[in-house]
Amino acid sequence: MIKSVKITLRQLLGDNYIDAVVKGAKLLYGESAKTYEKLACEPVDFLPEANIKRTNELLLSVGREFAAPIIKTIKGAATLAFEKATKIGASPLCGLGFLRLGEDGRLYLIAKSEHYHAPLGHSFPGYKLIDNAKALGITNTTHNNTRGYITRLLEMELVRTVNGLPRSNRKKLAEVIASREPRVLNRVINLETGSLACEAGIKMMLARFYKIDKSLPEPKYSGRIPVFFVIGDDDDESSANYHGTTVTTQMMRNLWPDMYSKFEQSEVFKIRPVRINDYNDFKTKFAQYNSGKYKAAGFLHEIILMNYSGIKLNVGYLHKIYKLCHDNDTPVMCDEIQSCMWSPELYLFREYGLDPDFVVIGKGFPGGQYPASRIITTYEMDNLNLFGALVTNGQEELAALAYLITMEFVQKNGMHIIHMRQYYGAKLQALKNKYPGCIEKIEGLGHLSSICFYKTDDALRFASMLNGNGIDISAQSYKAKCPPAVLTKIPIISTDEMANYLAEKMDEALSQL
């Protein structure tokens, strides 16, 4: 059962800060202090029972014409690639929870959480605290040398939660932040997108081989050739991983092949794919590229490969790799852009018991309210100067507030996340058991699950039938030897009723294949 949270800005952000904001607002805007104190002390119910009840009631309207469509819409001015992919009819007019009202007047079920941005669905009532903050005059816009109070508070909360510390132990938090021990995550860089956060991690790894600035001393591994290990596909190529859209990370997944070949030939750096859940393959390649002129520069991985059939990496596989990397001074970056916030621990790597050198988060944390990602790292890897990783808008205050609101709700709802993980997972497994000749396996973990088919045509028809019924899922069938899969990622505010409805519609579609 979902637990709501009722909290004020004063409770969330603290008395000292709010007292100063209230006094400042009075001086700036001329209203009485009572006006601003009322905003600061207004309890906001994050998810009232009436809200949950309403979304459950509306499930029977999914896929149907629910409201009048836009009579005259506009085309926009997108590039050819975006124009081809756009489905204007499904574009949002408004939304509520796990439902979206499209421009065509139909009601849609967001079974992919709007491509992973919306763990708390649409119009989450808790984000009213952002409106209250705006009304108090709290500005979103800051800069790298004026990181605001909320941003700094968030940095500390990320360090606290990423290390699993209770709120009450402020002394321990201070010790962690001051630590210079290896693999103690206590440094945060605030960035706009997951792509930039991943790129920042790669730059920190490269800074151990190349100077970022000519005034700096020689790097630790100067003169050796850095080799990056990424998750490969079933063809032993690199297309299974996804760490963003910068040129470097795109080369890591087989894009820009001609340009990458020149990097490789000139031995600036190398990229080597490793087979999924095959430790012996990793160990063999690691030994080859961690000796002589080569040095293993880093291992980058997701835990759930949502861009490759939703395959889940095994706990034992990752633990063995981590030990090998740690023993050989090779940093590990855990990319949690896909999986963060869909865990009762906020971070799935904590459930796995992993100790990475970098953790990349985003998407789920700000709940779709702002583009805001973070990379959390260690004292040892804190090797970039200010201009090495900054982004002008990375320190936005209201984006940090969105993080804190989302984190507050999720930390109170760990049991519900576990329940829905098991409940939805069981529903999908029951479908696999019912249609064994059609479904090869269920991959992923709970909310982040994929249905893997034997035949590409079946996956495409299945996704098409569900899309036709207003259910937003997608077929992943475009990669060689990648099992044709249909991806889902239901919001964490999903209910049993929603999971039942989705499973029933899937059953109906499967019965027609």
C-alpha cells in the first residue's frame, strides 16, 4: 500500500534557511512576513488517497476517446529523425498519475514511465512544494560559484543515502564527507543530463592518463594506453551498453565507427566489449589489456540493460568483476540512470552490495520536473578542475528541490516498491508460463521488465496491439542477436489494480498471436 507523505518546506529544508528566505522575501516584495510564512508552513500531501482512487477508476477508460481532441494542432520544426518518430496524437495535453491524456483525446497508460522520467507519474501532488518555493521567491537560476543552499543540502543527502546512513547520524555523515579512503562516495558534481554525468566520469578516468590542463603534473598512468571495458552484445560487439549521447559514449556502443577506428589506430584509447554475465570472458580480456603498454582505464556498466532486452546483470558476475578491478586500480562506474529511484534503497547498486568508484544518477530523481543528473564519486577520483566537468545550469535550486521531494516519498515507500516489484513480476511470469511457445523469458527486475519473444514478428504485433489499446510500451527488435523484447517500466506509484489491468490487456494480445 502506498504511504503518502505530508510535509512543509520548512520541515524539508530546515528552519535556518526558511527563516532567512521569509525575511528576504518580505524585504524584496513588500508583503507581510505572515504571507510567506504561510507558504513555508503549508503541509503538502504528496499523494492523497483520492488521487490514487481516481487513477484506478480511470483505468477502464484507457485507449478510449476520453476528451475532445485538438481540432487544429501544429507540426513543429523538428529534424527528420525526430519528425519520423513523433506520434502527435499521443502527445500530452495533461496527465494524472500513471495516465496521460493525448492530443487525440485518448487516455494512455504510461507503462514506460514516459521513457523512465516519471517514477511518480504525472501531476504528482508533492511537487506543489516547488510552486510554494517559487512563490517564496526561491530562484532556480544559480551558477557554479553560487551553488545554492538547496543544492548543497541535496549533495549531502545524496552522500548520506548513497552510503546508507541514517538521518540522525550527522557525525558519521561529516566523517564520510571528509574521508580520503578509496571507494567512499563523497563527492557530487551537479549536471544537466545523464550523458554529461557519464562523460564526466569518463573524463576523470582519462585524467589518470592525460593532462586536462598543461599546468598539471604528469598523470599516474601517463604513457600507457587506456582501455575501457563496456557491456557487449551477443555478437561480441559493443551495442548492448548505453551511457549517453556524447561522442565518446556513442563510440562505446558502436556509433561513429570510422572516427573510433582512427582513435584506436593511433592508440589514444581503446574500447573493448565484454560478454553479458560471462566472468571468464571479462577476466581474459582484462588480463590482455591490463599489461605492457595497456592499462585497464575503467569498467562502465548498467545493472538492467534497458537498451538490450532489459537483461539483468547477475550479482555474482558483478562482484567478481569489481574485485578484479579494485585489485588492479581500475575504477568502476555504475550507471544508474535507468534503475535509480526504482529501488527501496534509491540506488539498485546498494541492493547488489557493490562498491563503485562512480555512481551516475538522474531521470528518476527529479521526477521529470527538470533535466538534472549527478555523478557521485570519491576523493581519489576528484581530479578535474572546475572547467573539466561543469555545466552552467547544473546547480539549479528548484531541480535540487525536486530531487529532495522525490527522495522523501520513495524513502517512505520502500515496502510498496518491493511489493509492486514482486506483484508485477509474478504477473509477467504467469503470462510466460501460459504462453511458453511464444514468450522465451521475462527479463529485468519488477518494474523494469521486458518480455522476450522467440519471434520478432510476435514482439512487434504484441507491442502494436497494446499501443492500439492506449498502452505505452515499445518493441526492441533492431539489434542483431538481441532477443526481440517488449520493454516496460511501470511507475513506482503503480497499484495492484494497474498491474492487473496491464496484465489482462497483455493476456488478450498474447491470445491473438
